[in-house]
Amino acid sequence: MATATLGPPRARRRLSRREDVLTGYAFVLPQLVGSLLFVIGPLVAVVWYSLHDWNVLANSFTYSGTDNYERLATDPGFHDAMRASGIFSAGLVLLNVGLALGLAVMLNQRLPGTATFRAFFFSPVVVSLVAWTIVWGFLLQADGGINGFLSQLGIDGPNWLREGPTAMLSVIVVQVFKNVGLNMVLFLAALQGVPKEVREAATMDGASAWRSFWSVTVPLISGTILLVSILTVVGSLQVFAQIAVLTQGGPGTSTTVIVYYLYQQAFQFQEFGYASAVSVVLFVIVAILTFVQWQTRRRWVFHEV
Amino acid sequence: MKHRTLLAAGLTAVALTLTACGGGDGEDSTSDGPADLRMTVWTSDEAQLALFQEIADAYVAEHSDTVSGISFETLPFEDYTTGITTQIAGGNPPDLAWIFESSAPEFVASGALLDLRPVLEETDGYDAGDLEPDALRLWESDGGLYAYPFSNSPFGVFVNTDQLTAAGQPLPADLIAAGDWTWDRAAEIAAATAQTSGKAGLVVRDFDFALWENLGTIWSSFGARPWSEDGSSCEFTSPEMIDALTWIHDQIFTTGALPGPGTTADFFAGDAAMTVTQISRASALDGSFGWDLVPLPDGPEGHINVIGQAGIGVFADGPNADVAADFLAYFTNPENAERLAAYFPPPRTSLLNAETLQGANAKLTAEQLQAVVIDGIPGAVTKPAHANFAQLQAAIRAELDALWTADADVTAVAESVCAAAEPLLAG
């Protein structure tokens, strides 16, 4: 390169800095273009669509202002979906986080066979979600495997996926078993980061096992509990495949969660504008929840892992 | 040098991405030169697709100046309509599409489809007057014909005669001869057979406690219908519908003639004594058991035929709409309609005879074809359809779920169905 013609050193430095900047942009460009096209672009488009009445068949796309949002406020179907999502998320977080923590504490012992059990509980995480759900669908049928097993014990099992309360419970449990292994591994890692000396000190001070767990271990892993809760709540608001495969939102609308409702509006009723408004609301809810959970961290997280 | 190369590479990548994204539009808007037509279908049956392709290839050979190729794209049956509308929303609609009868009013009213009547009437040798008016009604609006009902498949009852005989039950064919083929008798036989075989009795195929419109095969002969003729008011609370729903509920939860919710029973795999379905399913019979096909039983209102239809429409906005309509006129002309009759009973009166259909449906006897198909099409009721069908389907399914428990209150459920349906019917 003909550097001799580039003038005094200062100008050269400025030029090379500019080149550095350009190189930096060149490096991030592929990623930037990817997220612009496939993440940011669609996000902006969805907000735009949500302000329109879009009739695909009649090929009409007219600006309707906040009509779709006003309709959401008075749509009983949407309110039912919010309630169903709330029940699903609450049930999932309680069961999933509780079970994952319990399993992690048990499998944190130095006993023979724990590695096998860890692998056993983690294995559903790597199974295809739809395959997992379809198999559970067979098990939960009226004359399926679970009721077959119950009848051996002399219990007349319910028609799990066809009755309101048990349908929601079934969907939650199927999801808990699918993902509990992942949370368990996160808790295991956190538990192994708790210094042995601290617990020994508590024991020497006369703390019971429960007291030592509750007052020493839990505060030390509270950062992980928070992280796992955030991930589980955000994940639970996005549940779709299990509902589509197991209950199609029924019986009634008892398992029509927000994403399933969104799917119905967009892809069954062709209400793309209205469905976009639903997805904007869902996006805002997830953003707010994440923000609130991070904010409250300071109040009840004693230790950052 | 290195930096510039990197930058150039980056920019090239962006340029390529942008051109790739913009490429789609340019392609479709060119209507010059021979067109490449695409028809979406929901069948994945290789023999059917081969027949379509054969007819299409012959058309392309004759019209190479206007058409360069015709392809048939199979979309999954379960969300077929969603598949098409998503293609339209994405700016890539097919040129021609099969359309379910349940979505017919929605498509016809939307203005998305081309009026086919002028093309069909002007095409030499098409003989549009041969089309059965009853079959066209669902697809017409203000004198225009917006899709061609290529398939008119009557509902009938397939019977596993081996299972009935083993249970010591009379055969439906004998009951028909004696004038005693009613829903009550059918249910009695189904319940008794299920008791003996330990399998399901009478299965209304595809109902699965979700696609309630298939129950229309039963309630039509009770004189019931889900909504008024003009689609504006709910009729689930009519005495006829209450009777029909009560009857269905009793057969599920009291006599056990119909299998309960959450049970899967495939008649064609030998899991049920009888099934109500369309004759096009005969191809699923593999000879592993003795069977018969009989017309739907009589209800309190006598005998009512029910047919399921499917139409082919041409999208008016497509760049090749005229060429597509011309192809449709060829695809369904008298000669090709006769070939398609192998799978799809055509709406042509001249072809609705046992002789034509017999040549195509080797599995069915002339008597079965006469009784179920030829006598089954004129004056038949089609399955429920409405301009707002998708929303009505989901809203009514959700309310009907309350009916599928042993202690359900039929009248209360019917009232809640109407409460949910009325706003959608009015809209």
C-alpha cells in the first residue's frame, strides 16, 4: 500500500482509526443484518400491523389506529386467555422451580448413582418437544396408559385432557417434566458453588438441616432462583406446542393461553391485525415482568452468583 | 488492504441479502411469456396427484404459448385454509386452490376469487348446462360462480359386517330392505356389537369431539341445522337440535353406541363396527374384514342426504388469473371430469350414473354407488358453512365441550352455544 502519499502521521492515525471503525462494522455486519431482517424488522412490522385492519382474502389493509387495542380491552376471549396464561405460568413456576430445587438438593449428595439420576432427569430436555407431547397425549387419553395404571390400583382416573381442571394440570405437568432437568442442572451448579465452610459453620452453631438450607443455602443461591424464575415465566408465556397437540385450547377455553389465542386469531380467523395487537401486548407483558423481576433482585437477592 | 477486503465482503453480503429479499416480487409480477401455474390441494395421494399431473401436462402441451408448466402443491389437510391465507398474506398466492365447503361463503364473499361462469360457458365443448344446479349453489353469488365444486362426496355408513355377524346383529342392508334403517336401530346394533367386540360401535369420522360440523350427518335427519338458511340466527336451541343433541349424548354416555371423548377408533383399521364418512374413504379398505356401504339412516324427519363438497377457485388478483381459469375449464371439461370421477364424484348430471362411477370405484358395487352416490347428491344438504365459519367453529366447539360429560344439561349447553354464536352470526 502506498503509505508514503498519505501525508503527516496525524492524518494517517485518523485514517487508520477510521479504518478500524469500518472493520468493526464489517465484523458485526452479518449479525446486524440478520437481526435487522429477522428480529427487529418483524418486531417493528408487527407493531405496524397491529394498527391496521388486515383482511387477507379481500386484500384490504387499512389503518385503524388503536381500534385493535380497544377491542382487546373488551374482548372476553382475550381476558380468558390472560387468565389461562396466568394460571399456567403460576402453576409452572411453582411446580418447576420447587421440583427442580428439590431434585438438585437431593442429587447434590455424594452418593453412588447420582450421576445416573442426573442424566435421567435431564434427558427429557433433549427430547423433541412435539414428540414428547404426542406421547403424553396417548398416555393421558381416557383409556390411555395413565388411567390403565390407575385402574390397576382400583382408581377410576379422570378423562385428563377433556375436563377443565385436569386439562390445565396435565399441560402444566407435561411441561414441568420436560424442562425440570434444565433448571435442576442450573440449581446443581449453584449449590456446588455454596462454600462448604458456611454450612459447616451453621451446623456448628446448632442450626438444623432445614434451617441451614433455608437461611444459608437459599440466600446464597437466590441469584440462580431469580434467573430460573425469570426464564421459566418468560418460557411459560410462550407455551404453544403442548396446547396445540394436547388440548387445542379446550375444554371450553380453559387452556387457551395467550399464544394459542394469538395463533387462532391470526391463522384460523385470518385476523392478522388483531393478532398483531395481541402479540404486542404479550411482548410488553414479558418485558415488564423481566424488568420487575430484575428490579426486585436488589431487595431479596443476598448474593450474586 | 485486508480491511478493505473485509469491508467489501461485508457489503457484498448485505447486497446479496437485499437482492435475495427483493427477488420474489419481480418474478411474480411478470405476466409476459408463458405462465407457470400452481394449484394448492390437500390430497397427498400419489395416484390422484399423478392423474392431475397427466391432465396438466396434456394442457401444457396444447398451450405451450401461454403456459410453461403446472404444479400441484400439497398443503396439510388439518390447516389447509391457513396455509393458503398465509401464502396470500405473504404476497405469494397460488393461481388455483382447492377450497373446503366450510370456507366457501368466506371465499366467495371476499372478492378474492375470479367469476368462472364466463370462462366455463364460453369454452367449446364444456357443456356448462350439464352442471347440477344443487351442487353449484354454495359457490355462487349474484349470478357469478366463484369456484367449481369438483368433488361431491356423499356421506354414508361403512359397516364391518364381520363384527356385526359375530355379535349376532342384523345387517343394515337387510334393515334397509325392510324399511327399518333408522338412527335408533343403527345405534342399537352399534352398542350391541361394541359390547361383544370390545371395540367402538358407531364412529362419526373426523368428529373427535372437536369438528362438530361432522355431526351434521346425524342432526340433518332430525330436521336440525346449526343456523338459519341466511346464516343470521343460531338454531342450536331449536327443539329439533335439542332432540338431536340429546340423542347423540345418550348414545355416547348411556348406551355406549358412540365412543366417548378421548377415544381413538379407526374403522378402517378394524377398531369400530360402523363409521359415518364420505365414500371417497373407500380407498382405505384393504380387505382385512367384510364390509358394506349403506346410505345414512333415517331420522325423525325421514331420510336426508348429506354431502361434503370441495371447490377449485382461481385467485382474481394473480398475474395469471385468465390463464388459470382457462386451465380450470380444461381440467374439468366432460372428458377430464370423467377421469377425475375415479376419486371425486363430479357435479355433472351426465356422469352421475352407476356405469361411469363403477369404472372408477372398483371397490364399490353398482348398488352401493346407486344408493349412496347417485341418489345421494340431488337435494342433499351440505355440511355447515358460513362466511364467519372459522370463528364460529372455534366458539361453538368451546361451548359444546360442556356437552361431552355424562351429566351435561343439553338445553343449557345449547343456550350457551347460541350466546357465543349470535355475535359471530350477526357480524
